Amino acid sequence: MAAQLGYWSIQIPDILDKSLFKAKLCHVQRIPVSVRNHIIHIRKFISNKSISIVLVHGLGMSGDYYIPFAEKLARHYDVYVVDLPGYGRTPKPNKPLTIIELSDVLHEYVRVWDLKNVVLIGQSMGCQIVAHTLRSAPKLFLSGILLAPTVNKHERSLVKQGYRLLQDFFFESIKANGIVIHNYLRMGPIRYFITTKYMVNDHIEQTLQYMTVPLLLVSGSNDRIAPTAWVKELSATPLNGSFREMNSAPHLMQYQKPIELVAIVRQYLGML
């Protein structure tokens, strides 16, 4: 299997894919979906539940790191795991898409496929994509949940974000770090660097101003990229924001603590 690195590629053994993701993918459908001239990869865990949850990945990542969480979440909701253009199994566009462009693809997917009672869950940079989507079309969505939202406005620089990413590696499991490295290589360094600049220059605290859609923001107590103080501060920005902290959770809380996170999501959605 070849992973594209900008304009060149390297070989990544197929065993990496198989060994990292041994979770049982029960009743999952893998389908390509055409959205805004892109073919995006969707994994659907559906059984005709009343609420549809769409999971949106972060920078350089894909839906792979959502699978343990998605499987457990699917016992209670219909779950859609998205690989946005240029990420995971979705083909790369000619140029990396901006945060707004990724948001437009997500919005169009939900609209065209007529999903009902939709909750968007984003992680890391995925929170920035989700925030723009919710703000552009609030009537389409029941709520949004932001896991470890970036970018901390008190550390808005490429150097500081790179340092925090390095710190986070020491709090993640070997499997989680393997998934991260695999997906970063699959995206390629040039696209990663360009998209990182898009991420740093996007101010989520401004996007959330006057947000009318109910929001839950979740931080992990061991997260160095999106620390608790920042996420708690950010949760006061929208008109209807709530905050929860997960004890001993790092940045990839949905992979490391899926059971605990599902409990938080169910409790929150049960109050809407």
C-alpha cells in the first residue's frame, strides 16, 4: 500500500492497517459518496435510531481513530464516520482544502443525504470544521459536540502547536500513536504543513460567537494541545455552551476512553 507524501510516495506495509484496527466492525457499511465534486469515504453504523451522529476527524487524521468510539456509540444512535477530501481513504483534491471548504463539504453531505436530528461531533481541528458548519446552517442540526477543540488562542503559533503535539505523544498509547503516524504519512508532509497553517489561522473562538446551536465542549485532563483551561474558557463563548472534563484523558480521548465518552454524550443528548 502506498501512502502519498506530497508529490512522492513511500510504501507502508498492509499489516499496519490490519493490526491497528482490530475492533469488530459490526453492521458497518463502507460507501463512497459524491459531494461537491469529491468522492468521500463514509462508514455507516446504522439501525434506524432517532438521532444521527456524524463524526468529523482532525488534522491529518481519518475516521480510523473513531472506530472504537463509533461502535459503542452505534448501540444508541445512527453513526456516520467521515473521511473528508484529502484524508484517509478519500481521494486527495488538487490542493489541500481550507477549514471553510471542508466545512462546506460536510454541510453539503448532511443536506443532500437528508440526515435527520443530526449531531456533529468533531475532534481537534474537526471542531473548527464542525463550528463553521453549525454556524452556516444551524437549522440542520440538533447539537454539536467538540472534543479537545483547537486552536488554543493563547498558543496560536506553528512552533507552539508542534511542541504540544510532541508532548501529547507521551500521553497516548502505542496503538494511538501508530494510528496518528500512519495517517500523517498517508496525508503527506506538504499537505499537512499547508493545512496546519489553515488551522492556526482559523479562530474558533470567533466562529462560536453568537452560535445558537447547543454545544458541549469536552476536554481531557492530560491534554496538552487543548488544555482544560482553554476548553473551559471557550465553552463560555457560545450562547448555549456546556463543558465537561474527562479525568486522565489525553487529546485522543475518543480512542483512549470510548466507553466514558459515550456515557458523557448520552447524558448530554438526553438533556436536550
